[in-house]
Amino acid sequence: MFALLPVIGGLLAGWLAPRKLAVALQIVFYAVAVAALTASAPDHGGDYGDIVWIAPALAVVSTGTLLIGLRLGRRAAGRGVTQP
């Protein structure tokens, strides 16, 4: 469930927040998600070593969603829609 935090959060942050704030938020979302996934891995039938492949995959996905959010925000700004 915590893996959705950088995915949804990155999309919304990229879309609604200024670029620097969106990148900072995405880093925080990713760090929280990786920490929670690492801590809860044994509770879900995994082990702590699973984070070796989960963390890089989540980094790629969360970067992609942030870029999509930034692109959506840029398109909205180009159409005259104001951003906060």
C-alpha cells in the first residue's frame, strides 16, 4: 500500500506544486515508502533483502509519475489555467 504513495503523490505534486517543491515532495514520498516497505517486508512473507529489487523499480515508477505530473502541470499552465 505504501508503494502507492510516491506514485499518486508524485503525480499530484508534479501537477499542482511548483517544480522544486514537487521534486522535494517526491523524494520524501519515496523515502517514506521504501522505509515502510522495508520495515513491513517480513510481515508480508518477504525478507529485508527484497528491497534490493523493489527500491530501484519504485524509483523508476515514481520518477515517471512525477514527470507525467510535471507535464500535466505545464500543459495546464499553457492553457491559461493558474497553478498555486
